[in-house]
Amino acid sequence: MSDPAPMRTLPCRLRRVLLALTLIAGLLAPLWVAASAQPMRLQLRWLHQFQFAGYYMALEKGYYAEEGLQVEILEGGPRVPKPVDALLEGRAEFAIGNSGVVVERMAGRPVVALAAVMQNSPIVWLVRADSGIFGPQDLADRKLMLMPPPESAELLLTLRSEGIDLDKLDIQPTNYNLKDLVEGRTDAYDAYVSNEPFWLAQQGVEHRMIRPRDYGVHFYSDVLVTREDIARRDPRRVEAFVRASLRGWQYALENVDETIALIQRQYAPSKSLEHLRYEAQELGKLIMPDLVQLGHMNPARWETIANSYVQLGMSPGPVELDGFLFQSQQRVDYGPLYRIAAASTVLVLVAAALAWRFASLNRRLQAEASRRQKAESELRESRDRLEILANTDRLTGLWNRLHFETQADEELKRCARYHYPLALLFIDIDHFKSINDQHGHGEGDRVLCAVASTLRQVLRSSDTLCRWGGEEFL
């Protein structure tokens, strides 16, 4: 008869083996997940610099790894294909573009916008201080160096909004050489507010900037995009990538010194810490993290931007943006809510009894609130009417003298700050008294209204017109 001892010890040994395998599997699981995760490539739109700080920090701080992502950051530049092309040709899963990505979408290319890092574009016209150029109107007959469309559309839109015929502009393709501006081969240079102005200051070259946002042109910039098939196939990984990237941006903006030290050490050793710090300061003004949620995008604003590209002839239209903005596919687990609702049933019944007692009071409160809202609305309407009466000439509908003096004071301060020229025209109607004497004051009033209407038609929306008194306009 065989010894039963091995039979008794076998289960114990199996338990030890299973326990050891479990521990090994637990230790190696993260490595297996990382090894099996498909690498995700991010194509930048330019050379390494603070402009992409959030993505560097998301990688450095392990935010991508925490989401189970392997991310490779690919540098861009003038010799690298467009980021959107790299995305659509399968060389990257994510890319950084400007507002021109909406043109790609209108052209039928499957680009999906995920987040807008910069709420305002960093692109400006850069001119020398001795050029005599102070605003868009001064660029009409000058040599302009510009990137090919749809890049820098905000600069062209600024000129168009000021009534400049774009077909008559002397536009030169940029060669990314700022010396062309310094040495006079061009009069205005398509620049980034965070880069070229710093270089000119280091060289002692005095300069000015013409910013599109000062003329009502507000484009997004550095828009994170992916392909439509990726967004549909794996929305959770897309959400994870966006979430980790925005965490990286939050960290970069809150820890600037640490971030620029990393960028210089690992990504852009040729850039000085001073330049990177200047870049961080200028880009922070465009990202506006204290005012706007990081990555925020407004559908109505995107529609306005898309229409701007159509007006400039950079897209034939129509503006159809369905599917352009990424929609979160994250599923919510409602189980805990259901359990809370079930557990709250008794409390709801008790609350219903209390609510019955206070129903009468609530009705009285609602009636009082409605009365107050009506009174406040009437008060606002009355205040608006009084403000119009106080600021407007009742006959012509123009600003009156008091309001014009206030506007003029603000305009003078702005011109002093930005060193802009200012034109003030004093206009009156010759022999106006004879009109009143021969035809009556009613006819004189009609003449004043007709002159006011004519002046309105020839002025720009940015100009200010008032009736100074009598037949005098300013």
C-alpha cells in the first residue's frame, strides 16, 4: 500500500504555487498593460518650446501612464509636413493645429477637435518702430510676409475688417528669417507674440505689434485634434489622452520654473531660460487659465471662425460642423444613484408632508418674487431709456456732446498708450441759418438728419460721430 503523505501534502504545495503565481502576476500586471498598450503619437506644429509645455509635463509627471497610455511626442517645424497631414496619413494619432483645422473639416477631411489650449491666437503683425506703420490701414501698400493659407488667416481678416482690398496686397511667402524684417526686405512679418519679439528685443531692434484681437478678431490656437475613426473606435482612450494632457497643462502653468528647466534640458537646449520664461508669460495671457477652463471650446465661436475662412475664400463652405467637436462617450454608472434613490424614499415621503405645510408660503413667495422681477425689469427699461436720452441727440440719433467728450477722453488715452495717430474732424453746414429762415425750422431739422445719415454711411464702425450743437458735427 502506498504512502498517503504525498497525497496529503499535494494541496498545500498547489496552494503555495498558486499564491506565488498570483503575486508574480500582480507585480507584472502593470508592465504587461504598458507593454500591450498601443503607442500613441502626438505631432506638434512647431519646434520644441514652451508652446507645448503641457504635453511634456503630462509625460514627465506620469499622467499619461496613469491613464494606461504610451505617448510619443513628435517635433514639428518648417521641414516637417503639416500636423493634420501627419494625422490623416496615419503617422500620428493626435496633432496640434490652429483654427485652420476647421477648414480641413469643411473640406471633408475627418478631423475632430478635442481641446483648444489658447483662447486667443498668438499670431501678430510685427513691424519696425521706424516703419511709420501703426495700424492695419498702414499696411495697405506695404510688403507683407505671410505664411500660406489657411495659416495666419486672422491677420488677413484684420486687414479686411478695416476695409483693405486683399487682392491688392503685396504678400511675400515667409522664409522664417526675421532678418528680412530687420534689413528692410519686408515691412511686416507674420510672427508669434511669444517668440520673434523676444529675439528683436535681444538684438536691440525697436518694434511694434499689430494684434488681431485688438480689432475684434478672436481665433482659437493650438487646437488638439484626432481622426474621426479614432474618436469613434476608442473614445475612452481619446478622453484619457485629453484628460492627461490638460492635467499636464495645469501643472506646467502652475510650476513654470520647473517646466522651463525640463524643456531646456530635454527638448530645447538651444533656447535660454530667459526666452522660455518670456514665452511662458506671453502664452499664459492667451491661455487665460484663471478665466477660462483649460481646453474650452465654444461651438458658436467655431461657427464664427469657420464663416471667417469662407469670407476670405479659404474654404468654399458651406459651414457644416456636425461631428467636428468631440462628444464625450464616457458612460455614467447610475447604480449608486439608484441605491441612493431607493434609500431616500422614506425621506421623500416625510419631506412631502413638510412641503404640504409650506405650499401656501411658497405660493406667496413666488408671487412676491414675480412682482419684484417685473418691477426690476421696468426699472432696467427706464434706466436704459434715460441713458439713451442722456447720451443721444434726440433729433439726429447721434451721440451728444457730453457722451462724445467721454468717448474722446478714452480714445486719447488709448492713443497715448499705443502711440497711434488720431484724427478729429469738425464739420458744419454752411449758410444753415438761411435754410431755417427761408424754409422753416422743420425743413432745417430734415437737413440735419440727412447730413447725419450721410456721415454715418461713410464712416467705419470704429469711428465716433456726434452732433456738437446746432449744425455742427464732430
